[in-house]
Amino acid sequence: MIPATVLCHVPGCEGGERPLSITPLTGGLSNRAFKVSTAAGHFAVRLHASLTTAAGVDRTIELALHGAAASAGIAPAIVAADLDSRFLITEFIDGRAWSDASFSRAPDLSALASLLRRVHLIEPRAIPISDPADVLRRYADTFEETIPVERLALEPLLSHGYRALEMARSRSRPAAVIHNDLHASNLVLADSLYLLDWEYAAVSDPLIDIACILAYYPQAEPHVPLLLAESGVAELGATSADLLWLTQWHLLIDCLWHRLRRAQGVSAPGEVDREQSFLRRLRLVR
């Protein structure tokens, strides 16, 4: 399951020792992840997909922001990372994974918003700012280069995305570190709440993290005032209207992610339905 060239970087397996156990982990669609137990402890091993769908994924930025978050006590410590981006090994956080239901409960969302406040205070260490409009342009360029037949059909979507960013006043807030993939599988409650998988982390509009929550889990919408206040973004002038527009942008990014995977022939069962769900919430498919 895990190549020997990767396993040898796991503590306790450096000399060719066999691990006590290897357990596949669920949650991600692109990469494969495993819990590896050895005499030295428990570790998470993520094997990166050879084909990445995310426009603009930068492993150097991921490692820098993940490392900063680990230093702040909100992400697992990095044990080893491949310079060619083939794998990432971290400590394994043994705790209770979040569920979809967590995103409808005020106490859980309060804990998450407080955690995001800490994320947004992380020193970005000279990481360049990611403009949300540039993310849209990178997706457009990717489709143009790899699946040009799709480009024309995307024009109305892209126009909607640019307008959403304008209406959300995304450039009016100071950039901060964001996690940008707040899926339940990336949240684990142990001694405290931890964020896993910093693959999509960036320095950008901090309201994007709240938009990510609403894009993935619309059941959180009744708790928007709580999320804005306790994450700190309300102090930056962000409003509910800004958030709803920025959620439209995030829905579009999620839709494009799934559409590109489908066009590349790597989508998993159920992804087409998820793509259509995002489109319906954009009010572009009735």
C-alpha cells in the first residue's frame, strides 16, 4: 500500500522495520492516506496523486503554512515531506472526527470559529497573497490548456464568480492565513480541535474560510452571525451579505474542481451529483 521508499521515512521504520499496522484513512478524493503505527508511535502518511486537479496547489506554501499552524498547536506536526511532492508524513491525531451534523450545532461551530480566529492570526512568513480572482483565472487557463472544448461553456460561470467577488468586497479585508478546506474529515477533536490537510491553505481573504463552511455545509447558514463574530471577520467589516456572495464564489470553485476531475476521467462515484448540487445552488441549473 505504501512504497518502501516512503515507509522508510516513518519513525520506527527507518532501518527497514515493518510497521505494526497500516490502516487506510477515508476522507480525501485525490490523495491516499494511511495511519501507520510503529514502535515509535502513530503517524499519518499521505501519498499525493500524480494528477492534481486544484489550480494553483503549491506544496511549498502548504508545508510553510502547515508548519506554522503546527507551531501554533492547531495542526499535527510534520514528520517528513518529499521535496518532489510525492508524500507528506505527520503525527497522527487520535481523536473524534467531526461529522456533517457538527456543522448544524452552535457549540461545535463556535469552537470552529474560535479556531479559525487563531488560524487567521498565524504569521504568514512572507507567503504571497492569493487573489481569489486569480484562482478563477487559473481554472480558466487550465481548462483552456487541457480541455478547450469546455472553455466556452464556462464563461457564464466565470462571469458569475467575478461578480460574486466584487459584491463580496473581497479585496477590502486584510489578507490572512486561511485553511480553505473545512471538510468534516479535516477536523479532529482530541485534547483540542485540530485542522488536518493544509493542501489548499493560502494567504487570502479570511472570509473565505467561513464561505467554505457554508459551501460545504449549508445547514450552518442559521449560525452565520456566530461564525462572523467569533472568527473575528466581523471586526474586519465583513457582513452577512459579503459572506453570501463569497459563498457563491466558493461554490463555483468547488464545481470547477469536480468538473475538471470529471473531464480528466478521475472522478469518483457521486461526484457528478455533487457538481450538480453546487450548480443548483449557483442558480445556474434549475
